[in-house]
Amino acid sequence: MKIALIQTGGTIDKDYPKSTKGWAFEIHDPAFKRILKKINPSFEYVLLTACKKDSLEITEEDRSALHGLIQEVECDKVIVTHGTDTMAETAAFLANMNTKTVIITGAMRPERFANTDADVNLGMALAAVQTLPVGIFICMHGLVIPANKIGRDMDTGQYLKME
């Protein structure tokens, strides 16, 4: 089994500015590169980048390109790292896919932060993608949620499963 990991950007990939007098976070290398290095995985994987954007900047064209990339990659198991603000919209956009297991995950705090949730979320996504059937899922806050059951508490920002 080979797993494709696809970067779209978002908080999980945000890093301190590299430019002089930079004040805003920037999106550079995918966080999953650093996380995978720590866990020394026993599975094959391929790393891809669809885009490097804050999720509020992701467009329908970006989602179409992501859809195409997922379809083209020669892996039946796919993890997409994504910003948390619009991952539900991307999950809904991809929901008609019925040939692959796709997990969308991200982080509330950048992977570069000591108190990040990126490691846990990606770890859960890696386990989930290997055990779940074909479909689109979000993996956040200790939950794995099918695309058609995604809810969000706007006060806490947490994703939750709707019945």
C-alpha cells in the first residue's frame, strides 16, 4: 500500500516569515515532511503539493485541481492537509469521489508550534486512511467524520460529527 499526502496549505503548514521585516506567517514546506521524518514510517508514500494557500483563499478552481490530482495519483489512500476554515467545503466538493479513501486534516496551531495538534491529527489520519472504506472524511479533534456528517462548533472551532 502506498499513501499519497497532498499539501494545500493552511495553518498546519504556516511558518514564521523568511523575509526581512516579515510580520505575517508564510506557507512553505509541508508539515507532513517533518512529521513523517519523526515517525519513520513503515509504509510507502508520495508527497505532493496542490497549492500553498490559507484555506480562506482556496477557490473552486483550486478544489477542481485538487480533485484532479487525487484522481491522477496512483494511490487508493490519500491524505490532504488543509486549513481548518474551509476544509468542510473541500470535503463536500470531493464527496462525489467514490474510488479512493481520502482523509482531510489540518491543525488549529502551526506544526512549528510546540503546542501544535498537527502531529496528532496527521497520525490519526494515517491510521484512518489505512482502515476506512472508500469515501471522504475529515480527521480533526480526535474524531474521524464522514463528509456528509461534518458539523462545526463556531464558538470553539471544533469539528464534530452530526447525526
